[in-house]
Amino acid sequence: MFNIKDKIKNHSGSVLLELSLIIPILLLLISAIVQFGFVLNAKIAVNSAAYEAARAATISENPNDSAIYAIENYAKSSIPGWSFSERLRANIVIPNSNPGTEASVEVFYRVPLFFSKILPFDSSSSTSIEVKGKSVMRIEEKE
């Protein structure tokens, strides 16, 4: 006679084996999606920080200081832990404060990589990836 309990007992080992083969792949995939989210979030943040800094520089009497202040404010409000250090830096090029002069702001941020030791993304096997945002605007005439 056919017994359903015997049938379940015979297949329980194969289910456990299949699960143990799939779980690491699934966890790696989920971790890669989360890592991509961190990089994308940082890319959006540096683009916005560069835009805000260039905008602040174009309407200020002291463009360089205003750009740095705008980057710091945006960075602190958007992603916790941002500050000018080894992970966040800026390149601000404003030759003078005359109307019509281009104000160029680049913001760089290094995003830590989860799997830098396991899967090297480049030959240097860096523990982070750098994202860059750039914005260029013309200084406006002050009233």
C-alpha cells in the first residue's frame, strides 16, 4: 500500500540540498541589488550637491565659500556621515566673481563596496568606488 508519509520522508533530503544550493546565490543577488542601490543613491546625491553648490556660487558675493558651504549642507542633510574627508571631496573652479563667469563644481564621493575582497571590480582591488557629480553655471549679476 502507498503511504504518503514515506513519500515525504524520501524527498525531504533533496529539498534541503536544493535549498542549500540556492540560498547562497539568492543572498549574493540580494546583496548586489542593495550595493547597486547605495551606489545609485550616492550618484544622485553628488549630482544634486554639485548643482546646489554651483547655484549657491552663482548668486553669492563669495562664490568659493558659498559652494563649499552648500556641499556640506546638502551632504549632511541627504546622507548621514558625509563630511569633507577621504570619502567626500570637491573641485571648485571659479576664476572670478564677475557676472558671466562660469562656476564649475565637481563633487566626488567614495562608496564602500561590500564584496571588495571576494570579487575585485578592478585590477587595484579597491574597497570603494568613486562617484562624481558635476555642474556648471554662470555667475549672475548682483542687484
